Amino acid sequence: MTPLNGIMSSKCDISVYSSCLNTWCYLLHKLETSINEPSLIKMVFEPILKAIFQNGPDSKSIWLWGLGLDLFSECISQKCRDFLCQSTNQFRDRISETVPSLSAKCSWNLHPIRWLPWDISQLDFHLSMIFVLLCQASRPTVTCDHRSLVYDAALKLFTYVLKGVKIDLESTSTNYDGIMLCLKSLLTFIKKVCEELCTDGTEKYDLYCISIQFIEVVTKELDSLILGSPLYKFSLDLKFIDGTQSGDPNEHLNFSVSRVSYMDKVSPMVYLIALYFHMLDRLAMNSSQSDCKPQGTSEYFKFIFSSSDSPENLFTFVSFLYKDVRPIHLNIWIPLAEGLNGSARDPNCKYLREAMSDSAVYSSICHLLIYPIVVHSETARLTLSNAGVSSENYNVSPESKPSLDLVIGTWKLLYQSLGASGFGCSTTTNFSGDLCTLLSRCLDDSIGMAENSTELHLKCNDTDLGILHLSGNFMICILDHIQTSELVSETEITKTDRESKILCGIKNSLKFAAGYMNLLTKKELIDPLPGFVGTSRVSSALANFVSRLHWKQDILLFLEIISCPLLQWLSNMVNQDEITNEQLQHLWTEILSCLKRSQPPMNFGSALLRLHETLFEKTLDHPYPSISEPTITFWNSTFGQQVILDFSPSLLCVLDRLSRNGKLKLQKGSLPPLQKCHSSKEVSGTLPGYRVTATHNRTSKRIELLPNTQKDASPLNVKKRRLELTEHQKEVRRVQQGRERHSGGHGPGVRTYTNADFSQGLDESQESQEIRDSEAILQMLKKTI
């Protein structure tokens, strides 16, 4: 083989190469099945194949590459021939479309080679030849057409290799060591492609894409049960993880996301996911376009989440997102969220629906949803702290970042799909509420930065404005989701579930909305982005939300949380446009309406008035009639119908002025001071229609028949059973009747009796206590009136 190898390695005419290759193919043909021996492959097949691929590919050598690729394809595909339907001359057929047809002297088809299914021991040889193809095609002198041709050929050859490996992995004759050897060879090859070939450069876009496709085909061709099995563990020896291991730049985020560290023992799937994330990161960093994701990335993420029954895949992706929070990683977040959305919407994806009940999966998905705001918060934090070195990775050109509208649209689809699938519905979790808790934490950090900043205006390209833009749209989506799902179904669940789930969601969602309202008041916006959620849209969303509330505790909770920022907005209506003021008026009208329809009914007394005195003080005397008039009408039909004994001092001036003008109604049913004093001594537990009060003598009581009950009192309405009076009680009664006759029938209408008069015999039996029977008392009172 030395002469043939020497000819193929030197510069010769095409006819010389053709004759040499005919001789080589005839030799392979004559070896028959012996050619499949590993020693003969290394001696006869491998040297000439490497010699063919050492030059080019270019316009002169591309036909040699076609022959070499076809021979190599026949060797590899023999093991999986049952799964393939391609022509044996597929690469030459494609090459012939771009280069002149070969001479008739090339007669390799006349001498077929007797390939047999290859042994697993030849895996390293096949992988090394594919690596040679990639190395040659990635050289800067290779044209785009030739590079694309070789990359596609290498991917097909690698797919054939994986199909052969799959046969061995599924074979019962392959032991544990054999499986580990195969997996190690594949992971080493993928790592070599991603770390050695994909170096920094401007002409690496195609190589990044083909590397990503190599990773995708491994996970699609091999069984996920093997790739995700905890039995096969490998050290995560990737350079990019080692480079970011020293110190966590985002440690202050304090999010409960599990982290993957350098040299951790991980499954083959996690190893591949780590490489996949790395290549997507390199692709985004070296691309000048915002839509730099390879075609099919979203579908690949969906395949990953749908095919595996292990939540480890999701953990790994979220872990790498939070390991290095950067704006450029939103280009990875978008296809990741799209893939998860596809899995959540797929009715056949049973695993994801079952895994959603796991606390770790629940936490990872919630942290995935807040990632866009975390990215913008981190950028604002570094900008504010002037961390020049640290912020280099955050300064990304606008062309490289995805638009906020794309991020918002992707977020909404994922959130709605998760909500529709019942994600987070358990006795211990509330999806909307828990998500809003995390979002509120980010918003609180932004409010703190806004207070520390000296800049009073937010322009369109400011990072703070990006936080507002995202937060506002997320908030409206969450409020709408609660309207259509949680509030509608609240009458169908038990009280305990309502308090633990819906009330938690409402509370945390409103806190998030209040935080957003407070952040809006911190800065003056200049040139906001289209679709920005300002005061008008927030007011409209809150009005729609309030219109669905009817439980008393929900309404009170709404007022408790929203009243403070709402008061600021109502006080600043003079600086708002007409549309915004109309939405604020609509919001306030809805709040008043929900207070009146509360179930159970609201108690419009001093306690409620004291809680929201500032809000009513502002709205009752508001300069805009659209606010003050509905409030006055509301007051007259609620508070104005009640006897309120304790008005807040801050309300006295407003109430005095409005009541004297005749606009406001105040209930005048308050008791005079003397009657208040006497009423405080009234004895509890008396019968309806009577008043029993204590006299100056502590041992006696005063019994009065109330005026409005004299006509309604009737012996038919009381018990018929009479009790026998004791001898002493009869004597007291005779004495009283004698006094009445002595007074000529004009005695007082109120008689005084001591406690002792009716106390005898009370301890004898339970029946003796019924001397105070209403009929007996009624008869006595009638005689005295």
C-alpha cells in the first residue's frame, strides 16, 4: 500500500489519481470478507482514505472526496443497512451536480467490496475519520458550497455510526463495560468537536451549527433510557465550565436553582446538554443577528423534555442560564421556552405533566419564567455600580439581542400553556402566586436601584425601561389568567382550598402589581417602547380584575394592597392625559361597585372607614367630578345609612363641608349622652320587645315594654305553658295589685321588683326558672300600662 499511498499524497494529474484508485478498489474487492478485519482496515483502508481527505475539498479534489465518502459510507452503513434506503453513490451523485462527470476510466463500481457489519471495536476509527472531514472542511480556504457539502456528509456518516452503536447498546450480549466504552467514545468525540474545532473566529457560524446538529442527532438516535440512566456517569470535564468555576458572579441573586459544577458525575444526557448550551452560547456571541438560533432548536428542546422521564434535563438548562446571567442568553431562553411550551401543550407528553408536581421541576420552571427580568435587573445593577470589567459581557449590540416583544410573546405562550395544563395546582403551591413572589423580588431590587439613581428620566433604550416593559406585560398576563381560571372556579372548591390557593395567588399577584405601580411613580418616562404598560393599561387591567371579585376577604385584600399606589395616581391625575384619567375613573368606579356587591355584605362602619380614611378623604373631595360624584353617591348609599359614632379627624373637614352643602348624607340616629349611659347598663339576654335595665338599687331591675312592640305583642305569640308561682311570689303580686287599685288605675307603667322577689324556688328545678316566661311578663306589663 506504500506506493499507492505515495501517489495519493503527491500532486498528480487526475488520470493518475483515477488509475491509482481503480487499483485500490480492485485490491479491496479481492480481499473479499477479509477486508473487515480490524488489522486489514488499518493497513489497507485507512491510509488511502486519509490520503484522499488530506487535500481540499476544492474544485480539483472534490471528485476524490466523493469517491472516498461513498466508500466510507458503504463501510459504515453495512451494519444498519435494514434502516437505510439511500443510494450507495449518494455523495458522488450530489457532487456530480456541481463538478464535471468523472472519466469512464474510473471503474470502481465494477468491483464491489464485501463489507460486513462492523464490530464495536471499530467505533474509534469511524469517529476519527469523521473528525478529519470536519477539520478539513472548517479551514478558511474552503468555499461555502464545499464546506456545506462535507458537513452534510459528515453528519450523515455520524448518523450511520450512531445507528450501529444503538444496535450494540440494545443487544443483550453487550455488557456494562461495553456500554460505558461506547458512550465514552461518543462523548469524547463530541467534546473534541466542540472544544477543539469551535475556537474563536469570524467564519465559525457553520461549524457551530453543525456541532449543534451532531449533539442533537446523538440524543435523537440513542435511547433516552441509556443516555439518562443513573448507571452511566461521566465526569463533566468541559473547559468552559472550569473557566467559570472560580466565584459565582450571580451569587447575590439567591435563587434556589441547583447548579452543575466542573467534574461533577453526570449522565450522558446532562453532558450533552452542557455541550449544547455551550455551543448555543458561542453561536449567539459570534453572531450579529438577533435570530441566531439554528433551525429546529425549539423542536429539539421539545424532544428533550418529551422523551425523557427525568427532570434532570430541565434542571441542567436552567442551571446554566443562571450560572452566567447575560442578555445574550435570552437567545437561548427563547427556544428553550418555546420547546417547553410545545411539551406542555402536547397531550401525548404525559411525563411533563406528571413531573410538574415535583417541587424541583416546579421551582425550575418558575425561575425559567422570571429569567428575562433577572437579565435586565443584572444589567441595570452592573451599570449602576460601574463595574466596567464585569459588565463587558452585558454590553451587547441591539442587533444581537432579541426584541422585547419576542420575549414577551414567548413568555405569555408558555405561561398560558402551563396554566392550562394545571401546572402548580396543589395544596402547597400556587403557580401565579409563587411566580409573582419571585417577580416582586426582582421588582423590589429595581425600585431600590431607581431610588439610588440620580437619573429622573427613563429613555427608550434604558435598561430600567426594559424591566418596566417586561414586568408590566407579565403582570397583565397574570391578572388575566387569574380572571379566566382561578376566579371563575372559586365557587366550585372548598373554603380551605380557596384560602390556601386562590387567596395566595390574588395576594401575591396584587403585591406584584403594587410594586409595578410604585416603580412607575419613581421615574418619568420619555419615548417609551410601543406596547409599554403605563398607568392607563394598568388601571384597565386592575379594573377588569376587580370586576370579577365578589368575596369580601378578596375585596378587602385588594384595597389593602392597592390603595397606597392608587392614592398616588389619583392625586396626580392633573398631570395625566385624558385617556389615562378615564381608565382611573373606571378603576375607581369598579372598586366602589365591588364593595357594594361583597359577599358576605360589607360592614360600612367605623372600622372600614378608619382603614381607608385617606383614600375616601381624597376621592370625596376630588377635583375631578368623575371621581368625587360616584364616591359621594357611594357614601350616601353605604356609610350614610349607618350610625357612625367615630369619624376620623382627617375626614371631619371634608364631611362637614359636603354635608352642609347637602351633597353628603350623615345618619343622625346617634343616642344622647344620658341614654348612652343608661344603655350601657342594659342587661343582656332579654326577650325581644322588652328592655331590662339595672336601677340604682343593685338588687332590683327595671322592665320596660318597648313602644314599637306593644301592638305586635300577643299572647298567641308566646308559650302557652304557665308555671306555678311560689307562695311568696303570689303574695308580692297581690301587694302590687293592691297598690294599683289604691292608685285608682293610674299607677306608674313601670314596676320595680327586687331580685329576691322572684328568686325563691329557682334552685328547686329547671322548670322554676321559666317564671320569666314572656306571656307572664306580658300580662303583668299590660296591667301596669
